[in-house]
Amino acid sequence: MLEFLNQNSGALMVVFTAVVTLSTVVYAMLTGKLVSETRLMRRAHTEPRVEVVVKPREEWVNLVSLHVRNIGLGPAYDISFQFDADSGAAGAEKLIRDFTETAFLKQGMRYLGPGQEAISNYSGMHEMFEEKIQAVLRVVVRYRNATGIEHEETYRLDFSEFRGLSRLGRPHLYTIAQSIEKIQKDLQNLASGFRKLRVDVYTEEDRTREQQEWEAAQKAMEPRDSKPTDDS
């Protein structure tokens, strides 16, 4: 064995060097891939993502609003909005006017944190329904991340998706809020003396009278002694 190794030491050295070189190359490739994935992961955890969607109001399905939300994990800065009508000009213009009555959609927003949401003014679908239901809006959102890199997102809002939308009953949170408000109002009226509680007072005289009535009823139910009659 030693003689074989001594005779082929040069060839074995070449093979060993090739294996080490190949391992080094593979290790370098894996390290580079890991660094790239780490960079992408770090970027994903620090990048903002501003979305714009249309949602009906919970309390009334015929009222719709624009919801602007940062669904990313990083803050967004210097956010601006640009509205255009893709179709349904009359309805689209009316929707844009209604939504942009909210200041932040006109003049933009300086900051929107992760998970933070801003809601626009509502637009009633019961007004100009046919024109609005055919409208398609295009919203271009521009903003910067924490390092100053600019981003741009374009959203196409098709209102025909809401045709035939309905809701049964009222939202639970809305109903609970109304009930709590009513309870608070009733308690305030009682505390201020504006209203008085209806209280049925049960006194000692009532208990005595009921006891006497019960005893009289029991006595009336007792069988009476019958006197024997003489047969003549």
C-alpha cells in the first residue's frame, strides 16, 4: 500500500487538489447564493408596499371608500396619488371628485407606517349608479422607502365588480357599538335624574296580605264535617 502511494503520489495529489478546488468553488457558489437570499430577505423586511383598494362601508353597502394601506414591513415616505379614468368618464369623474375631497389624496402623505391605513371620503353608489358601476379608475401611487429609493405602483379599480353586491343584516361590530351607545345614554339619563327607574316595591304589608289570602284559600278547600241524619 505504501509502495502504491509512493509510486502514484503525483497523481493522487492532482486528484486531491481537484477535489479541494471543486469543493471550494461549490462552497463559494453556495455562499454567494446565501448572501443574495439574505440581502433579498433583509430588503423584503424593510420595504414598504402601498396598496389602494375600494371597499364598501360596513354600516352601509351603498357607500364605497378608497382604502390606502401599507402592507409592507417598512415605512413609506412622500406618498402621492394620481387618478385617471380608464372608462365610464362621467361616473369615474364623479367618483374621483368624491374620493379626493379627502386632503391626503390631493396633497399626498408624508408618512405611512407598516400596517397603517387611511380611508378616503365615501361616494354613494345610489347616485348615478349606472355611470359609477361602469367606471374603471387607474390610480398611480408613488412613494419612497427609508433609504430614498422610489417606488411606483399602478392599481386598476373596476367598479363593475360591485354589481349585485348585497349584505344581510348589520355588521356585528356596528350593532355592538350602537347598543353600547344606547346603554351609555340610558345610564347618563339615570345619573342626571332626567329619567327614573320603574321599580315595583314589595312591602311587608304585601307579604302579610298574600299570606292571609293563601290561608283563606286553604281553609276554603278543607272538607266540612257532615252531621248524621236520623232516619225516621
